[in-house]
Amino acid sequence: MIRTFCSAGAVLLLGTAAHLEAQSAPNEPPPERLAARGWFRDAKFGMFIHWGVYSLLGQGEWVMQNRAIPVDRYEWLASTFNPVKFDAHEWVSVAKRAGVRYITITSRHHDGFSMFATRATRYNIVDWTPFARDPMKALADECRRQGIKLFFYYSQLDWHNADYWPRGGTGHATGRPESGDWNRYLDFMDQQLAELLTNYGPIGGIWFDGMWDKPDAKWRLDRTYALIHSLQPAALIVPNHHQAPLPGEDVQTFEQDLPGANTAGFNTREIGSLPLETSLTMNNAWGFNITDTSWKSPRELIGYLVRAAGRDANLLLNIGPRPDGTIQPEAVDRLQALGDWLARYGTSIYGTRGGPIPPRNWGVTTQRGDSVFVHVLDWPDEVLSIPSLGTRVMHASMLGTGERVNLVQTVDGIVLTLPTGKNDEPDRVIVLQTEHRKR
Ligand code: JFZ
């Protein structure tokens, strides 16, 4: 922010400063959105939901592409979608018990099927299926009741719409005509986005995905982002385009990787100054996969949440509900385990920022005010030495039990003696009360 210019020396620069101010003002987010970004940074934990027609086949959300299903056959499949056990109250209650502060759900995935009421196409859950109801509306209402923010995932890539033309890297085996009107497709998206921002009350924002399919196309992002922000100035734009953030975007999100890491192969290592998020699957699938049993353990998932927080990032943890509308018990159990852990240790996660010590293999630090939380995730020894925090530690104790932790401080660092017999806990959290710093 190039905002505060008050020192006398700056007067000389005034010409330049005024010039910069004039240029930067239009891009400066309004106070509502800055507040929403702050809320997002504090939230730390969200639940991702991948759910749609693809759930019927139990082979993940890419099944249309992976099994080369043509549009007409997929349309038939869509006409059978009837999640009779869908219960918004149940879903949001599961999320609430897990301790998440927001939900991000697929309003439309790459298959092009709209999981919400829309006038832009009949290819939507209300007009095309026996279910004939809008689950996004039920979720939006229930989220509001339970104090959880709702974000809509929205795919810019479409394997169904003929106007998604010329095609990008995917969607070639769908039997669509070899022609289409790209601008009409962009208009179609804007119309749907306007609906999502108008018909569901205040929403958290839009989580975009799929631009990577046609990286060189003219996506008209400026216009679309301006439309979203004009309809809801506090709505955040979260783009999963795997690039450094572009103008108008509010969050930098990483897929299946902690910020800065790139084991997935498609994440950028460039970390900007926007709020951060990491999306993660509990097994290897986003959409319901009936044979994928590679569940991460609760301990591993707690580790991801904590390591994300230590990098100043939120964890967006995915579930892929079944086609009848129920959530797999394996996912419910894991969410409950995270919720139980957060009920005890949440104070070292929610509302914190990445701590003074950079992430380590043994764990991370988080901080709030004068408290620094040392999260020991993977350290077999009783004694752990950490670098100096640049301020004096007044008191050290275990979060949860309050048990005192012995420490020795020198100018170079701090040696902590951890209580014995607790190595099997997923995270041992030590609270360091530091000397009050004048800010
Ligand atoms: C995208 C989606 O394709 C996926 O279905 C899911 O919704 C996830 C959250 O986001 O995943 C991607 C996107 C791009 C690549 C890989 C996975 N890519 O470019 O290799």
C-alpha cells in the first residue's frame, strides 16, 4: 500500500507520490475487501467439497475426460442425478464440528454441469434432474445459520459447452461441433457468476479453476473480476491458475502443496503478499472415488494444517461426497479428529500468523500478539534448540496442560526441554510468552 506519507522528508517526493497515489488508487481494494482478506487470513481452515454428476460414477471429477465420455451420454447420466440423502444441515454440521470457518464447493466443474439454479442454461440440477432443487441455496442458507462462510468453486474450463472454442488441452473426445463463439462463452460465464453473486446472499468469494487449460486465451479477467467486485465488494477472488497473482485477485492458492513447495509439479514457487491457501485431498481424489482408499491419517492431516499455519496459509481440506448426498465415513471421522484437536489447540492456529522462525522439518511456529507457539511435529529427542526470537522469552509452557517447559536462552538461541512421554502426540505445542514489544 502506498498510502501513508507523513514525514517531512517525503515532501520532496510529493510530486512522485501523488502521481503513484493517483495510479494505484483504482487498484486499491475497498475497505470491505481488505477486511475480508484479514478475515480469511484468520480463518486458517476450510472444507473443500467436490460434488456433481461425476460422483455417480465414483471415479473422480475428471471421469468425463479420462473415460472419453461424449456430451450426449454424459447428458443422460446427468438426467439421473438424484441425491435423495443430501442434507445441508448435516454437511454444515460436519464442517462445524471439524472447526472449519468456510466451505468452498463446486458450483460447476469442468463437466459443465451447473449444480445451482441458473437461467444461463437448462443444463443444471434444477431443470435437468429429478432432484429439481438447488443444493447451493440450501447450503448458503445453512452456512449463514451456522456462521460459516461459503465460497463457490467455478470452472472456467467447460467440456460441455460448444462455445468453449477453440478448445484447449482437454475436452477433445466429447463429440462437440468444431466451432463456437468464445465471447458468447465468456458472456455465459459472467451471467452465471452474476447469479452466484446475487441469489445466495453475501458469499465468501469465487474459487476459479481451469484457466490453465487455455493459458493463452483472452479470458477477459478484468471485466469478470470487476463484475464480481461490483456485485459484492467483499467477495474474494481465489484463482487456481498456478501463476503469481494477477490484478484483482485476493488470495494465492496452492494445490496439493504447502506454499513454496512444488511436489505436484504445477505450483509456482513465487509467494506474493496476498493471503495464502493450500488445497489438499484426504485420499488421492477430489470427486468421489469408490476405490481410492489411500486415506491420510488424522495425524498427517493435523500436520498439514499446522505446517500450513506456520507458513501463514489456510488449509482447504477436501471431501468428495457420494452421489446419494452422504459423506464417506472415512472423511467424517478425519474431520471429527481435526475438530477434536482444534477444540484443544485451536488457539495456536486460528487468528495467528506465521511465526518468527521459518518452517523446519521438526515443525513450525505461529504467533499472536506476544505469544509464540512452537509446534513440535516430528522430533524424537527431549531437547530441542531453536534460533533466537529476537526478543526475550518470559515464560514457556505446554498448551493444553499448562505444564512448565524448561528453557535456557542465550543471544544465539533457546534450548527447550520437552516433557517426556508425549512423543506420540501429533503436535506438541509450547507457548512462549515473550517480552512485550513496542510497535
Ligand atoms: C484442478 C481440477 O482440475 C481438479 O479437478 C480439482 O478441482 C482441483 C482442485 O483443481 O486440478 C488441477 C488443475 C490443473 C492441473 C492439475 C490439476 N494441471 O495443470 O496439471
